[in-house]
Amino acid sequence: MKIYAIGDLHLSLKKPVNVHNWADNEEYKPMGDVDPSWRDHARRIYENWRRTVGSEDVVLVPGDISWAMRLDEARPDLEFLGLLPGRIICVQGNHDYWWQSISRVRAAVPPNVFMIQNDHVVVDGLKVCGTRGWLCPNSAFFKEGDERIYRRELIRLENSLKGAGPGQKIAMMHYMPTNEKHDYSGFIELFQKYGVNTVIYGHLHARACRYRLPDRAWGISFYLASADYLDFTPRFIMSWPPGPG
């Protein structure tokens, strides 16, 4: 089994996708109108995903799945995930406003999609944990009101990690788990406390990708998985279980 990651899908399908005639598909917020590099991105994700991911593989999606404001509006985007191979595990992004009641969200997603909120998912013994995250202290963008949300997200991450118990863990967050200066944060502290050595994150786009974390820091491997950063192709993270050596 292989583990892949791709986040920030930013889907906005008006109706169930027609994979046989992409010209028939309509978006209420075409990303290509904002940035030409996103043109036809849903089709590119679909084709690259199917070319890359096998049915027994796992794809981690660190948030910003849909531009929808309500769950019923997000249904075509969630159904889109159901057309893709592999087991898909998601956390919430800052634009996933449709993600309110976790029980309703879980009832709405296809059978191959799993949503993490205050808990974790186990895949062949690998514990997948995570949370949305938030801006971190000492960021140039961190305001007084952000402290409460930051603290809440620390609690959610610890709930996820602690609940997973012993064993190999991989974590994902929507936000980068530190600020743009790469200061040590409460998120990093929790990863170290619970023995996490692989972290997936998204949220950064275009020029903001220059703020991404190095591939290795604090004994942890970090993977930026924003769809545009990956040219809309799931990024290979690792094989599981790991091979000898």
C-alpha cells in the first residue's frame, strides 16, 4: 500500500461531474478565472489521481476540499471524491464552511472517504491523525482573536494523537504547523510528544509557498501538499508497511 497526499482541491461543481464530457461540467467559482494555472483543475486532479493512485492506496487530503457554504451545496464535490481510487482521509480547511456537524458530514461522504475531527483513522495499523490548525503565535498575521482558535486547535490535535494510542502515526493539518518564521510551536511540541515523524499540510499557494517548511526539521519530515504546488498530482509520501531497513 502507498500513502499519497494532495490538498486544497477547491472544488465548486454545480452538479455531479460528467467524467466523459468535461465540457458539460459547470463550476460556480472557477479557479482558472483567478489564476490561469488552475484552469480545468478538477479534470487534471481526476486524471492525474487515477493515473497515480491504486485502489488499495491511501490519499490524505489536508483541507479546503470545496468552496461550498452548505453541505447540500458540497455534495457534487464530495461525490467527485467517490469517483477516485483509494481510501481518502480528510481534515477540515479554513474554507470548508460546509463542514459543520461532523455526524452529518460523515453521513454525506462516499464509502471511500473518511473525515477526521478530534479522532483518528487506522489503516492497516497506521494511525492517521490531524486537525485543521490555525495561524501560530509570532506570525505577522496573528491577531489577538487568533489565540483562542490556536489553543482550541491544539486541543483537537492532542485529542486525535492521544486517542490513537501507541503505534506508528502520521499527521496532517490544513495550516502549516508553525509561523512563516518557522518558530517552534505548540503543534510541533505535540508531534514530538506523541512520536509523529511525518506531517502533511496545505494552505500555501503561489508565492506563499516560499514560506514552506524545510523537508526535515525537529526530527520530523514535512510535506506541503497544496494541489497547485503539486501540479494537481497526488504526492507520494511512503509505502506502508515500510520495507526492510
